[in-house]
Amino acid sequence: MTINLKMNHMKYYLLFFIVICVVGCKDSFLEVKPSTDIVSPKTLDDFQQMLDYSAINFTSGLPLLSADEYEIPNEKDWQGLTVTERNAYSWASDLFEGQEGVEDWSYPYQSIFYANNVINGLAALAKNAGNQKEYDDILGQAYFVRAFAFFDLVKNFAVPYAKKTADTDLGVPLKLNPNSDEIVARASLQDTYDQIAADLGLAIGLLKPGLTANRNRANKPAAYALGARIALSMGDYDLAGRFSDSCLILYDRLIDYNTVGTSSSTPFARDNDEVLLSSTIGKNYAVSLYAGIKNTTIAQELLDLYTDNDLRKVLFFQKDDKTGLTKMKRGYAGPNRSAFSGLAVDEVYLIKAECAARKEDFADCAYFLDKLGLKRYKTGTYRPIQLTSKDAALQAVFSERRRELIWRAGLRWDDIRRLNRDGASIVLKRNIGTDRYQLEPNSPRYTFPIPAGEVTLSNIKQNNR
């Protein structure tokens, strides 16, 4: 598979850096060096800079575009969208209509490219690394980046994981070395998840236990949180619960929403206390931006889930004075205009609560729901939840996931995929003008097509859609 690295808006030093890593040139132009100082990447700081590149951990916006968190009431507004935005909203079979440069596919592979170069480069540096703790942490970051990117790819461009068919279902091409011109076939779904697990295991063993000021850098709590997210997606609830516990032992902080100002359209800082890893959608689709297109609105069914005492109702949303429609405020990405797709403590709480509910440990499930709820409702108004059945406990968790994790790029779509796999029978519906669209449970359209240019270039099998 040939990776087409998008160079728009990149510094010239990155172009030189890529040349070095791919073809073995001796020199590199590093951003933090004087413009006349050309050096090869040979220190730990050089490799850390590669992993600090701003596009690391960019994720796909397709799940957000396709999910049921928003509506476009005006057909003309829908017609004014890009091809991909229109087709994602209507779940069209031909999503990209022949487009070759699709960032939702290329951005994760760009992160993988950088990770592979760091892993490869550090191997050559091993005997002369100097600071072993820093060496291990940077190597751990690289393995995390690769696991994070492969998971973003497989959950979008492969069918939901099912243990019985994972050996024969198709995963994604596993690019594991720095040669960007190498053609790689699609691995099986099982092999893809095995590779993600292997990378994540190495990351956990190498990463520092605490968070850093730069939340774009991986850390051990974030690696455990990613493991919890992946295990939940796979339906391995025991493992998801253990990963959640491991994360919260190392880092367990929630924001009290009573302390957050409600008037601002940017109520949360990018590196707030709950963020374990900062990441956003890579491609800035108009719909995925917080302001969105003029007549985009949050789905009424979702808004109805919030009570007046729920502070998320005023911290997450704002009314457009001219149209009366409800828009998203900016979330855990802070001032960044793109939707947050990173990892945060509140998501870990909800994973832990769901795992407890599935074990019928209602006390543990209620503990995590209550602990989160106390930080989300006006002081003195939250009432502890009472759970007496597995179905009630799971429904409480699912409702809370919808309220808490809204506009977290991909999580709602991922939930629908995994829950329908397990028999939830969630049907999505859209109205566009006089046309009616419906997405049935387990439809092949829950799996996005691989861009046509990649299929042609690499001769890999296209998804059924």
C-alpha cells in the first residue's frame, strides 16, 4: 500500500524529515533548530519532535457525519455540503464518488508512518540512547500512536469485531515499517486487532505513569483508557473493566461542572483535568465544526434526554438567536474548531459502569454513574440512581453515554455498530426534503468504503456497501 502523505500547511523541515526517513538522506531541517542548521535525526529530542507533530492522532470525521446526533432541516443546506458530507448524512453507497485524496483514510496512516520511523530509528539508537527512561517513554508513545491509528482505521473501514468470524473478516493493511511505497494487503480482522493489542501492550510497558503538560503525548493512563475503549468495542467486557480500573488507579479526576462558566462558547480548556489524550478530527468537515453550517441542529430526541438541572444542557449547547436552532459549543478540544476525539476520564467511568452492569454488579454500576452525575448536575439536585435489573442498568449507562459523550467524534457511531451487532436493533432515519432514508441494523453501510484510489493503487479488496 502506498501512503499519500498530504503536505499542505506543513513546514519544509517536515518534508526534509520525511525524505531522510524514507530514502536514507543524511540531513534534516528541524523546526526548533536555526534555519541554517541541518542535522540528521539522531537524538531522543529529534524523535520526540516527530511525535509532537500537530497531525499525530488525527482521526476520521466520517462516524460523526453519519451518526444521529444532528439534523439538517433545510434540504438546500444539505445540497450545499461537500460530496462526502452529503453522502455520509444520507448513508449513500458511493460515499466518496471517486475522490482519491481522502483524509479519513490517509491521516491515520500518516500517524503510522511517523510512528514507524520513530520505532525504526530508536532501534538503531538503542545502544547510545542516553536517558533510558526518556528512550522508553518515546518508544512507548510511538507504539501508542500506531495502536491508536490502526484502531481508528479498523473501526471505520472494517466490519464490527465478532470473534466467530474475525479470522475470515477483512481488517486493514498493517503498515509496520517506514517504507511508504511498500504494497501491503489487508490483514484479517483478527490479525489487525492482535497487532493493535501487541502495540498497546508494548506502549503500556514503556510509557510514563503520569500525564504531561502536552496532552497530545501518550501516557500510561491514556493507554489503559484506549485499551478499555477497544475491549468495549470488541465486546470483551471483563477486559474493558480491568483496563478501566488500571487507568483510574493512575489518574482519576472529574471536572465539577458547577465551577464552569456557562456563558462562553468555549467553556472547557483543551488540557482540562479530564483529558487523558488530546486528539481531534483531522478533516475539518463543515458539519463536524462546532458552529457547523447555518441550519445544522442537534437532534431533538437527544436534547430531550437532558433535564433542566443537568448543567450539560447549557455547557454543551447554545441557541442560534436568528434561527432558533441548537448548536454545539466547543468541547474538550478547547478553542480548536474540530470535534474532540481523544480520551478522557468521563468515558472511562462510563465504560466501567457498563462493564459492571453486564456483570449485574448494580452497586458498582451505580457508584460510577452517581460519581459522574454529582459533577454534572446543579449542586443539590442530583438524585442517586437505583438499579434493580441488568436491563435497567444497561439502559441507564447507554442514556448517560449519549448525554455525556455527545460530539466525541465517532463514539456514538461506534456504539450503534457494537450494540446492533449484539442485537440492539437500532434503526437510524433521516428526512431530506421529501425523501426518507433509513439505515437498518447491521447494514453494510455501517462500514465505510476504502477510497477508490487506494483500492486501485494497492489492489486491495473493497468493502461491500
